[in-house]
Amino acid sequence: MLLRIGNTPDFPIAFLGAISVGVIPIPTSPALTVSETSVIARKTRPALIISGSEEIALPEGDWPVVDPRTFASWQDLPPVDFAYGDPERPAYIVFTSGTGGRPQAVVHAHRAIWARRMMWEGWYGLNADDRILHAGAFNWTFTLGTGLMDPWSIGATALIPSPEVTVAELPLLLKRHDATLFAAAPGVYRQMLRNDVPAMPKLRHGLSAGEKMHETVRDAWTEATGTAIHEAYGMSECSTFISSSPSRPAPTGHIGYAQPGRRLSLRKDGNPVPAGELGMICVHRSDAGLMLGYLDDEDATDRKFDGEWFQTGDLGVMHADSSISYAGRSDDMMNAGGYRVSPLEVENIMLEHPLISEAAACELTVREGVSVIGLFYVAKDAIDAAALEAHATERLARYKCPREFIAVEQLPRGANNKLLRRKLREDWEAHRGQA
């Protein structure tokens, strides 16, 4: 059942109602176009589409569609029994953000909700008295779990902003509704801090996931609110499984620790790497939160495994205290003079420039066989390249310094607000080729 519904009460009713009777819901972003939605429909072949409003695009084709009025009338129908069964059977399907090239349909099992219990203490410090507000959309697993399923599972209160709420209005909502926890992607925190943030006496701490948070944003939030931000790493295929928490804060610059109950390994060439060395973050096949697989694509599913280990495609380092730092996606790593350079390292340094609000580094091919590090940045006005080069040279080894500086109005992001470095690179190289 394809859900074309925004952040309204109809969403959890449709999503959880479908799962309870054995129907497999497919949450999708209401921002998707007709073309994008059509690709999803052809891939998943839904037996039914639930439409939230006339403004939300529907896929092309002869699909059975239930309009909002008809859906509302279903609430007057007699209840049906829950469909209990094997926890390994499919429960719902979500789509990846597409950072790996194209979105994949991820099939999750009913056991996924049980796996989320490891986050309650391992990340949130969640209890039944909490009131948690998530700034994202329900189609994103971060929002769906953290903002809805987890608080309801433990008996806490979920505060759901209406679609009309802007980022600038979120602090007032947090204060007015006595939110004790706030969850959002790093970009939302960054936008909120552009304005004065009022005192929020009930707020205990913030939660962040989706991409690595820059330390300047974290520090600015703590200074403005007096609360910490606890970060987590995860993905559509396994939600979050590495995190900082109130009971175990992470060292500066590190994501956190493997949540209690998780089995992780940082690996290279089929073997675990020693502490302090770069390796791919892997999750054991037995993890209760790991997907069943990609829909109708056994080959793609099999390629993600190295024996018993699911390979995330992301790189990290486990340190002597068992904390883990994140180094970015393996296919985003840049090669500079034979050295591997993480885009995150370059971005963090360039974000220290007072005029840069956002930055993305990637390897750019300038001619056949020759590539350089490029930096795309957002600022009110273009900055002199010599000044940017001087800023980088003072703080980075020469081989890590960007050679190209490109001002852009905004950085491309997917439906889940994840940065699309691949699109930046491809668009720049295509434009250079045409020129």
C-alpha cells in the first residue's frame, strides 16, 4: 500500500493500521514529483494508494486510489483482528535516500520494532514521561522511528509539527508544548540557530542523525539552550545503531558507541581492522533491526554482505575506548596525490570560515586521468578564492587543500535531507564538459 500522505494524523493511522492486518505500507515523501512517484509505483506495484490531499502528486498509471474523504470514512467501520505471525515476515518498505546512486526499496521485518528498544537507553535516554518533537517527515526512518514509533512504544508523547510549520517556528513550539527531547537533522539545527532561540526550560537534550554534525553547530546549540546534542549513525537498511547518549556521551568529534545489544565490526578486505585504523562499518547479519533485503533484488542484497557482515558502505575508526568516529561514505572518499582524504575533514575545516554557512567537498575530474579536490560552498556572497585557499592552507596539509572553490545557492539534498555529493560532482563535470 503506497502512502502519499503528509505529516498528518492520517499517516500513523494508515501506516500502523496496515501493518496490524498484514498489509505492507510504503511511506513516501509528499514532496516527490509525479515522475519520482511513478518510478516507486512501478518498482513496488502497490495494490492500493492512500492519497492525503490533491496537492500531493500521484503516480502515472491506472492505480486504485483512496481519497482523503473515503479514508476518513473507514474509521467508522468495525474493527478487525490483528494479524499475528512470524516476526521475520515483511512489515513495511522504505526507500533509501539515493546517496549510493539510485534509491533502493528496503524491506523491513516485523522484528524491526523490537530492535528499536536498543535505542531507548543507548541513544535517547527515553522514558514514558518524555514529550519528543521531531522536525522531519514521516517517510524518513529517522522521523518515523524516533518521532513516532519509539515514543508510542514506551508510552511517551509524540509532538508532530504540522506541514505548515517553518524551521524558524520550531523553537517556539518546543517551548510552548514543553518538549523534553528534540530530534532533527544537523541542517535544521543550523537553520534554527540563525535566529534567537528562546529559553526552553523543559528540554533535556537534542538528538541528531542523517549526516555528521559540525562541532560549531553543536557548540552554538549548547550555548544557546544549555543542552547537549546526542548524535547517532544509521541508515535505511538498519536505522541507527551507533550513538552517543546521556548516560554515555561521546568524545568530541566522535559519533558514539555501539548501542547495547548490537554486534558491529570495522572491517577491511574481509577482516576486522585494529583500533585506530580506518575500516568499513559493518553490522552482523543477526541484528534484529537489519533489513530483510532489497525488494526483488537478491543480487544487490547479496553484494552488501561479506560473509555474515552487512557492509554499510561507510567508513569509520574505532578508538581504544570503543567510541567510533565517522569518516564518510567509501565512495565519497577523495584521492589526493595517492592519499585518501575524507570530505568531512575538509568540510569541517572550511566551515570554520566565518562567511561559509554550508560546504561540501568532493573529488572533481578536471581532465582525463587528473582530478582535484573541489569545495562547493554556500555564502551570502562569493568569497575570493585566494582568501579561501589561505584559510585551507593554514589548517590542512597541502594535499588535502581544495583546488577548486565553487559558490552555489544551495547544496543538493535528497528527500531525507542527506547531502548528495555525487550530484554535485556529476553536475559540475557535465557543465565543464559542455563548456
